[in-house]
Amino acid sequence: MPDYSWKRTPFERSQPLRRTTSWEGVFEPLRDPARFAQVQVNVELGTVVWPGGADIDPDVLYSAITGIPIAIPAAAERR
């Protein structure tokens, strides 16, 4: 499995991408470093995307970078 990572700034520790994706399905082609390097920032979606439809949910990306867990409301609160 590739050990890709990102940084918020050049001075920070890398955040491993392997915790964010399973590298299956639409992410399978991204095991190839050349395909992974085709990453782009989609400002409208607020996240990173790759050709072929792979993207990372902005909430998951934010949580992975900041370490702040995603708050999932209880079923009763979602109504």
C-alpha cells in the first residue's frame, strides 16, 4: 500500500493518507504514484480530487489533518 501523505504547511508533520482510504474501488488506480500525482484541489467541493472520480469527503479530510473527530449526531437528533 502506498505511503502517501500531505501537510497543511511545509513545517508540519505529514498526515498519512492510508488512514483515510482503503485503496479499493475508485482509489485502486491511485496506488500508482503517477496517477496519484494527478491530484487537484476542487475549490467548489472543498477537497482534493483525481481524474476518474476519486475524491475525499471534505469532513474526512479536515478530520484527518486536524485530528478533530467527525461529530455524528444521534439518530434522534437527525430528524
